[in-house]
Amino acid sequence: MQNESAAMLADLELYIRLVWLFVLVITILMLCLCWLYLSMRRSLKREQSSLAFSHMAIKSLETERRRISRELHDTVLPLVRDQELSRLIRTICMELAPPDFTRLSLKDSLADLCDKFSKRTGIECACSIEEEIDFSPLCAENQLHLFRMAQEALTNIEKHSGAQKAVLVARRYIRGSAENILVCISDDGAGLNPKAYAQGLGLRSMKQRSAIIGAELEFISESGNGLMVRIEIKTEKS
């Protein structure tokens, strides 16, 4: 009987230890989950705050672009008598002012952007926009963000690449059941060092705009093999 009692007592003690161990493990797991949840909430708040700041900064930038364009056109341009300088100021005004998407579609605006880029820089710029592509799921503001990103990519080609040719491609991109929009701007220039273009103001602006419209933005570059700016925009179509 004593042996049985001792065995039962030992089993009971083992059971109690296992229960406490189980409680301890569950408690540690709960604390870890709470910490993970709070970290994710803080990260989400920082991301939302950063996105809101980016949206405000880009909106202010567009407002300033419009103001400068009006000032140049209405105040400076009438005083200029030199034809070459007058043409240059008009070009700057057009680049600063946003496209009128009620008059000209985004397709036409991108094609016009490439055409003017070629004429201004002497860099051959091919524009290939799929006939069936539909930009209508994007609101006018997001279409402007996309246009500005393409404009900035071409500006970087003009200033930094030393390229002879550039290409803008816009087409549908099927990902699962979604029909996304893919826009790529590439050149045959020297390519860019990732550290160099990560610090550029124009490229940081592109990153801000891509975050605002929920696009995936990639800079694909190899030294001596040019640079490709890849923009994939999710749409509501499925």
C-alpha cells in the first residue's frame, strides 16, 4: 500500500509539474503573440503615417508645379523676346503643368511624352502601348502619379544614362485572377549604381508616388546594360 501511495504521489507531482510547464509555455507564447501584435500595429501606424506624409508632400509638389508653370507663362513669357528662350520656357511650362486627362487620355499623354522627349533630347524613344490596355480603373490623381513616374524615368535617362535609345512599354499583366497594369521604361545607357539612384530626389519621388497608388516599383540595373524602371499597378478588375 505504501508503495502504491508513493507511486500515486509521484505521478501526481509529475502531473502538476507538467501542468505548470504547460501553463508556462502557453504564457510565453501569449506574451510573444502580444509583442508581435503590438509591433505589427506600431509598424502599420508608421507606414500609414509615412504614406500620409508622402501624399501630402507630393500634393504640395504638384501645387507648386502648377504655380510655377502659371507664373512663367503669365508673367515671364510675355517679357521674353528671344525666340529660342521663349520656346524653352514654353517647354518647361508644359512639363510642369499636369496633363488634362479630360481632353487627352493617359495613353495619348504617354505617347506624347515620348515624342517630345525624343525631339528635345535627340534620344530615340520608342513607345509601345498595348491597344487593349485600360487605365480607367485608375482615378485621375493616380493616372497623374503614373504619368509623373514615367516622366521622371525619362528625365533620369536624359540626365544620367548617356543612352542612345529608350523604350516605354505599357501593357496588361495577368497575375493570378487579376489583370494588372505594367509600365516599363528602359534605356541602353551605362546603368546606375543602386546606391546612387536610391539617394536621388527624383527617384525617391517615384517611390513615394508608387506607395500612394499601391504599385510595385523596381529598378533593374546592371552596369553597362542600362536601367529598367518597372511599375506594376494593381487594379480592381479580376
